[in-house]
Amino acid sequence: MGIKLTNNALTKLASGISGTDTTLAVTPGTGSRFPVLNPYNANDYFVVTMENAAGDREFIRVDYRASGSDTMGNGTYPCTRGYWGSSARAWVAGDSVDIRLSAEIVQLFAAGMIGGNNLSEITNAAAARSNLGISATNTPFTPSGGITSNTVQAALAELGTAKATGADIDAAVAAHTAASDPHMQYVLEADTSLVRTSGDQTISGIKTFTASPVLPGDASTPLQAVPKQQLDAAVNDNGLTAETAPAPGDFIGIYDISASAMRKMTIENALKVINLLTEDPSPDSAADFLLSYDASASTVKKIKHSTIGGGSVTAGTVERTIRSGDTSQYNITTPTKKWQAGAPQSGTVRVTFTLFTGGGSCNGRIYKNGVAVGTTRTTGTSGTWSEDISGILVGDLIQIYMWNANSAHTDTLTAAYIGTAETGYQWTGNNV
């Protein structure tokens, strides 16, 4: 509620207090003349005026006084000395203690702060409305603006029944089209922020759609958006026919790296480029690659030359092109790769290799993609072995690894080739 007042709240100090004491006792039996502040409420208080025979005065704020008590304030809720800019001082028994109407209290009333809680301290709202001549259903209202009701509640109800519906608004807009109302034409032309549903219009900025826009049909002119069905039909290989006789002017698509764009090249120029190609003297370069169409993924992929292997497929005996200087090793006691070839077909392959050693125990073993798959072969002089390896896929690397359990010996892979177990076709690989 805020500051509290009572009539005829006048008494005397029962015992003296210093300028710092925060409790004061009044003449026994007179405490009831002052407001009760129990239980404590931070918003409730009263202010007493202390005065002596010399005319000295001090305002003291009191935040607690129990019912029936002659003591104001306590250790938990102390009095505030020197309130409202007055000076705290010592007082003696018999000095005056009272609640009087001061300028500060009047100012609180004038500022509308006496409640301090937006009238929340009113405990009986219905009684308060009745005292003011208003209620929840008959708050007075002066009819105006076409409203005939004389209470606020009835006026609101009248507005609710008379408000425009969505259909009313649509009808009003339709009745004021650009054709029938010059003012509407002006509004439509002046408001460039409107996106119209018909007619030509240039729209700037980025427009984000929550769903894909539906196009009316296939694109027929440059810069038109292409609908999905038109694009699908254009790139669907089921709709393509085989070109048996390329005609002048036909072209193929190529990607121009320097321009980061697709280009077209006529068949004639493509053939010229092919005729200018020369044999790669180093086909095993790590950067070399071929193009292959992966039917399972419906895409074109690059195949590194190193995964294909070297040499050529021939029938019968293969010329053994391995040079001993490339495949010799000295004092190698752990398996080391000396030769490899890429399998150009899947299935079971037959691997044949020959070892020669100057002493100790020379070992050789067939690996696939760096993983041992063959039987370890050992010789103290020389030997040739053949072994069928199954589960081979196109591009797998068939490899020969060598090592010698005894150090200080030179070992050599003198021959190696692979072929299919079914036909006997053979091809050589690369020394590594």
C-alpha cells in the first residue's frame, strides 16, 4: 500500500535515544495510536516527526511495529534515521513523537504514488468499482463515431458484430480496381514494393521460396527457367539415338578448364585433335589417366594409368623384359615390392615368377593390392613357380614381394608375368 497514516497519532518518547539508534519506545499504552506494520511488508511504512522544546525536528521512517507494542522498529527491521533529508540527532525522554501531514506526504499524493502498486493493494475490486459507479458490465461510455451503445462493454460488442470480414475486404478491393478507380491505379503504380500477380514487372534482390515454383510449360526462349520434365527429357540417354554417320556441323561437348565452362567442338575439329595426338612416352606417370563410363553409377570416371599396369596381352610365351638390375636387392630381410601389373579383366589369374639368389634363403610371394594372397616360395639358388589367384577384379594390382632371411646376399627377380588360368593369355607388368 505504501505510506500509512492514522489520526491523532501523538505521544512522547519513553526513553532517550542517540543519533544512531534504530528503535524507539513511546509512552506505554500509546503505541496503538500508530499504524501496525506486522507482518513486515517492504512497501508499507509510516513516518514520525520528532520535536523537542527548542523546536528541533527529525523525520524517522518506521517499517515495523507489532500490534499492541509501544516500540517502533527492531533488530531485523530497523527505523531509518534522518529521513526525507532531515538530520539525525539525540532525543531525550518526553520529546514529542507524532505523525503529521508534511509537504512530502502531500507530494506523494499529488504524484499519485501513495499506492505504489497500480491499485493492486485494493482487496475488493468489486466494491471499489461499485463505489466509483462502474462495474464489469456497465462502464459508462459516451456514444460517438457511429456507435450507439452507452457502456464500454456494449460498445465493444457492437464493434465486434460490425467489423469487416475477409469477404468484405475482398469485395472492397475488387470494387476499387485500377480500371474503375484512378486513385487505385496511382497506388498500384506508386507502390513498387508490391509483387503483382499479372503483367510485366522487374523484381530486384534475392527472393527465397519455401517451395519450388511451378512453371507453366517448357522453356522456348533464352533466360527462361527450364522445368524438370524438359531437362529430364533432354539428358535422358533412353531418348538418344546412335549416331552412325556424323554429319558436318555435328559437335561434342568438352569442358574448358581455363574458362571453367562447357564448350562445344565440331566432329571435324575433334578428329583433327585426335589425329594430332602422339603416343605417351611415359604412360606410367602418376598424373596420366583414361576415361571410362561406369554403367553402374551412370557417370564418366577417371582411371589412373598406374592402376592399369603396363605391357600388352599376347598369346603364348611372353618375352621376359625384366632387367635384373631393376629387380635386384641386397641385404633386404623384410618383404619388399619388386614388381606389379594391373589386371585388365576379372576372374582367376595365373602368376608366374622366377627367383635367383647368391645365397641364404631367398623368398618370393604374390600380393594383391599390397595384401599377401599367394604362397611363400623359397630357394637357396633359383626357382620358378606358377600359382592361380582367384577373386581378381579389373584394375587390381598383382604384385611380387621379395626378401631374404639371411643378410649380406643379393636376390634377383629374373622373370614375372600373369595370365588367365582359362586361356593362358599372358601379360607383363612393371618393375617397381
